[in-house]
Amino acid sequence: MNPLRSRLKIRHIHVVLAIADMGNLLRAAQALNITQPAISKALAEVEDVIGERLFDRTPFGTRPTPVGEALIRHGRNVLTDLDRVHDALEAIRRGDAGTLRVGVFSLIAEWEPISRAINDLRELSRGLSLIIEDGNMEDLVPKLEAGSLDVVIGRYPYAAQQQHHTVRGLGLDRIVLVVGAAHPLLRSEIPLTLASLMAYTWILPPARNIVRMQLEMEIAAARLVLSEMPLTSLSMPVNIRLVQTTDFIMLMPNCVARQMEQQRDLRVLPFELPLSLGPLMAMWRSERVVDRQRDMFVERLAELAMARND
């Protein structure tokens, strides 16, 4: 029998996380409002259950061992899941349908299937509390790992994929260049080249974003240099307004760009970017097998995305 099931207590997890967060036993004891001998005793109990040392003492405080890091990571998930259980029970008492937390990659936040799937889920699940958060994938995936998000909608992050992730593909897509309807490049009779684009200000995602890294490598390989310092932004409303009123160039997923051509004063430049990207997808933690609201949302989103791709 797994000794963790019978011997590891919730208070043990609180102790380990407090030591990890505070950096030493004294500050951890103060944070938990207990004595230092008490926290030392609790840590010894946990290490006895695990059968391994969880922290090394250094001149700069405590440092988790590899075993300690694993317990810290999973311990945070345990406490987050307990919070979710509490929220679910409270929702039942109130007659609500629970809570679904959805993370959306900022650059596809205006993709119509997402808003339609959200609205359809609300119609099917009256009383459901929906929390939507947008951001870049590099920030959303850790929140999925920590349990503060139930599902992430975005582009498949090759570097972040883990065996405990379940991924549902929503369709292939590519990145295109978008400008305002009056942009000078739209009036040019000369075929566009990467070199001809260097004269304009670009709006790019953050430096660690895979799309930006690929683009910068292509520019460097062609021995080109942007004439203006690029603007870093994932704020779609700000980016669109800038492109509408200036000669800036922005990157945009094609699925959103085609909507924008119809709805806003924007145009897609006839230039194929040399980028290799993963598909659009929904991703969640595999160990959360039963989540009816999440599954309903993802299934509806996949249906709408497929209809768009037809």
C-alpha cells in the first residue's frame, strides 16, 4: 500500500511548501504561526514517510533536494485541487454548476469559435462560473500545471508538452503579416521580400516567444536588420489600433486575420513567412479525467473550429 495515502497529512504539505516559500525553518514557522521545534518535527515526519531528505541546509537557507522539488510541485497541485473541491461543493450548495477556468493565448483571443463556444457552454450550463484569462503560452502553461487553469487554448507549445498533458487539436494555422488598409506596401507593384519589410516598424510578441525567435533567426540568416526597434506587445486591441493608424506591421494568426479583414480596416500582406509552428489546440492535465464542463467546452470548440476549416 502506498504509505503516502495513510501517513502523509495535509499539514505536512503546508509545512513543506512554507519552508520552500520562506527559505528557512524559522521564517516558515512564523508564516504558519507555529514554533520552530514544531516545524522541525513536522518536517522530520514527512521525511520519515517519504524516506528521503527533502531539504539541504546551506549558508543561504534551505534548498529543496530533487525529491523535495517533486513533493513541492505535486503538493501545490494537491492544495489547488482541494480548493477546487471546496469550490465545487460550495457551488452545489448554491445550486450553481461549478467553475471553469480557461486560459487563452492572447493572439487568438478574438478567434470567433472561442467566444461562441464560451457562450454555448453558458447556455447549456446555467449557473456555471466561467473565468477567462489571456496571456502568452509561456505564462499560461505553468498556470495549467499549478491547477489555476483547467484548460489552455492556444498554439501547441512543443517545449512545454509533457506526458501528463492531454492535447486536442483544433486545426492547422499559420502566422501572417497584417497592415492597415492604407499601408504603402499594398500599393507597391514590386513583389514583397523580407528585405523590403525591414523599413517598417514591427509589432512582435515577447522575446522568448517561439514565433519571434524563429523570425529573428530568419532575419539574421538573411543578414538583414530591422530599421526600427520593434514594439513588443500581445495586446490585440492596442496592436490593431496602431496598425490602423500607422505604417506598422504586426504578426497575427491567419484564423484571426481573415476575420479582421472583414470586420476591421486591416489587410493581410501577400507574403509567406518562413515559420514552422504547431497547430491550434486545447490542452489540459491528463490526471483530471472527469471534468464535464471542460469536456463540453472543448468538444464544442472543436466542432466550431472544424466548421471554420471546412
